[in-house]
Amino acid sequence: MDRQWVAEAVRTVEADANRSADTHLHVFPLPSRWGVNLYLKDESVHPTGSLKHRLARSLFLYGLANGWIGPNTTIVEASSGSTAVSEAYFARLIGLPFIAVMPDSTSPEKIALIEFYGGKCHLVTDPREIYSESQRLADETGGHFMDQFTYAERATDWRGNNNIAESIFQQMTLEPYPVPHWIVVGAGTGGTSATLGRYLRYRCHPTRLCVADPEGSAFYSAWTTGDVSTTAGGSRIEGIGRPRVEPSFLPSVIDRMIQVPDARSIAAMRWVHRLTGLDVGGSTGTNVAAAVDLIREMIAAGARGSVVTLICDQGSRYRGTYCDDSWVAGQGLDLAQHLAEFEEFLTL
């Protein structure tokens, strides 16, 4: 009976993907004289509104195929928000209870979305406690701790199977520079950068991978020093940056890392919205800020080509934080100089 339930659960999760079209690839408006094109792959159009929809689907299929998830399993996840939103959606889809363990600084908008999909939110004061607290709750309920930070890099087939890397290259086929010079992503679990880095090598593409990391994250220091035991205070940019180096983060597949100050991330987020009308979140701002640095270097070197980065989620999830001038001022962040920098960038 459990095998029959698992087969139906897998069919249900796969059907969700079958109903969805691929995510859009937007052209960012840059001066044509540069010979450099910037593209934003809009992962916010997934049914649950973020890049983490792909990860949640993969984690559920991985857990079901491994025999970890059954008809009476409580799903528990440690998350800063977006993965929990997507996992709550899939848990409801197959009729399972879901508990999200999150920092108490998580945006109210994300908490509301998790609860909308039938999940429960368990908030902790210290972000470092989400792992142990998640395992405790899973043990207590006889459930399964999904542990995205460990399994993100192995739950997705990095060789293809319509992963995000394969999708990018298919959509770039008819563009002026179809093989990107750079792909820029952030790292939360590290699963997306691992998938992209492996795919680039597997398909023998010359494209280089840059990971944009917010201040307060352990990833940048670990990549520059090689010390994967590095710890840090954590990130104000939800969804990316971690207080520890997560098991799914693979420094060996990353060609470059750029550390982006929080004020610059939020300024870039607002700049993208002003120029394109696309409502994006803070992690998208981090990605775009790093992409601007790389494009500036390409122009200086006389290089032509394309740069691709991601819209990770929607700005509507941050109305009370990154979109709120009083919140930004309360954090001691000054956006003015960074907004001026981005405006000046377009005049190069």
C-alpha cells in the first residue's frame, strides 16, 4: 500500500512540472554600443513564486524515491523562507503535514505564504539553531527532515533533465551570443551553483560561473581561503548567504565570487524595478550588482558577449523590509551612493 501511495505521490509532483511552462528569459536594457547583453531568468514565475520551487520538487522526488517519505510522514525543513513556501505547497499537494523552522527575522509575507499552503511555522531566535531544531521536530513527530542544505546538490540531476542550466542554454540558442560569457547566481544551499558549475564542465562550455554573496555570509570567505569550516554572522539578504558553509556548497565548481554589500543589493533590486518594471527581491539585487561588476570588466577589456543571472523571487515578499524606506534606514543602510553608481554605469 505504501508503494502505491509513493507512486501516486511521484505522479502528482511530476504533474506539477508538466503543467508549468519554462520560466521567462528577460533582456535587461543595456546600451547596444557595448556589445554586451544581460539576461534575467525569471524564476519568480514558478507556481510558488521563487527559484526554490525547482529545489522543493527535486527534494520531494528524492525523498519519495529513497523511501524517506510515506503516507503518514510529517515534512520538516530548515529554511529562511522561500524553500519552505515551496515545500509547503508540495506537502499539501500530496496530503502531508509540513513544519518550517525559520529565523524569527523571516519576512511576515513569507510566513503568511507558508501558512496559506497549510504549513506551520516554528521560529527560532538564533539562525544557527534551525538545523538541530528541525531534526528534533522530525524525531519528535516521526517525520522526515528534508535538510535542503545537505541534499540540494544531489537531489537535482546536474547532467540535464530540464534543470536550470539546461534551460538557460536552450533559451539562449537564438541570441546574438548564445553561449554566455558569465552566469551569475547567489548561494543559499549552494545547490544551484553546484548544478550550474557541474553542467558547464559536463557540456564542455567555456562559460564561467560567478557566485554573488551578500555581506555576513560564510561562503565568500570559505571560497577565498579554502577553509570550509568558516562561520559568519549570517545574511540580511533572505535566501542567500549562510552563517556556515553548507554541505551542498561546492567551491571547486565556482570560477569567481563577488561579495556585495547589503545596501548595494537593495539598491540594485530597486534599480531593476525602475528600469524593467519587474518586481524583484533582494537576492536578485545581489545577482545584478555582481553582474554589473563583470560587465564593467568586459567593457574595459573590449570583450563582447552575454551575461545571464536569475530573478530569484518577487519583491512583494519584502514590502515590510527591503521595499520599506524606514526599515532600510533603521538598518543603517544608505542606498543613495549605490543608486547613483548604477545610473552612472549606463553612461559608460
